[in-house]
Amino acid sequence: MREPPELRDLLGDDPPEDEVERLRGVDALLRRVPGPPHEIPLSLTHAVEQVAIEPARVPRRRMALALGFAALVAALAFGAGRWSGGESFDEAWNAELVATADAPGAAAVVRVGERDEETGNMELLVDVSGLPPLEPDEFYALWLVEDGEWAATCGYFSVGAGETTVRMTVSYEISDFEAWAISTGHPNEHPPPLMRAEIDAA
């Protein structure tokens, strides 16, 4: 390998002496750095080859989580528009709501489950059809009516095309009220009932 040129040959004629001394120190440090190898070490070659051909391995736990997430997405897509899913439901009785003049062609059935002895709660399954979808910031509501007023809400929901099934949970004593009703909006806005069913007739 050819030796590097001398510092004086690179600086030319009459450089300042202090500059020469400073550069001489730098030159001495650079000359201590070993030159590049004539050949690439065999161990390095093998390491590079191993990196190039080794396939990526996905940990089993990460793969299982990915598959589980994909299954969840598929299940949600299949069940879009139905809140009840495949869970069991023990129906005690039901009430068919009749459409008013404000919702011609609409229909709904409220299915009342058995009361849970530990919590005192009851589940409701509400099957609704014939209602038009609302704007994203609007909703429908299922009410319990007393003295002609919206006395208690069972839950809010939106609808899609066809029939929508919504699962709700309440703890009211249903017999304390006179009717079921479905409307839009907030009770303070006094929305007209779209469907109604007398509880005594259930």
C-alpha cells in the first residue's frame, strides 16, 4: 500500500508555524488509524449471508393476537346492525308496538327477559323495522310512559336497513307504567310517539 504524502508537501510554501504545528498533530493522529483490510473477513461474510437468507419469524403470541383480532373484526362485520349477537335470552313476555300516523309502516316488538334475582335488572330485546335512519347526531329512544308523559327511558338506538335488534337493560318495575313508546330526540323536546303499546295489554 502506498504511503501518504508528507504534511509539508500538502501545505505548500511558507505556512504559519503555529498552523503547521496544529496540523502536524492532526496528521499524526490520522496516520495511526489502520488502513482498510485487503479482504473481507470470512466471519463477516457468513454473518451477512445469514442475515440475507434468514426468514422473519413472527412470535406465536403475536400471531395468535393478530388472528384473534381478525376474527373479531369479521364477527362485528357479520353482526352489524344487531346488538343482540348470539347470546342467549330467556323471554318472559313481549309487547308489540303499533305505529302511529307519524311512522306509517313501522313496527317494533319489545321482548322482556326474566329479572335477575341478584341485580334486580331485566334485559330487553327490541326488534325494530320500518324506521328511517337518522343523522349521525340523532337517535331513537324507547320510553316508559306514565300519565301521558315520558316517565323513564330504557335506552337510545339507531337503525339500519331492514330490521334492527337492540339489547337494553333496565331495573324498572314495568307494571308501574302505562305504556311503551318509541320516539326521536330528547323528552324535553316533546317528540311525538312513533310507536306505542299499552302495558296492560302486553
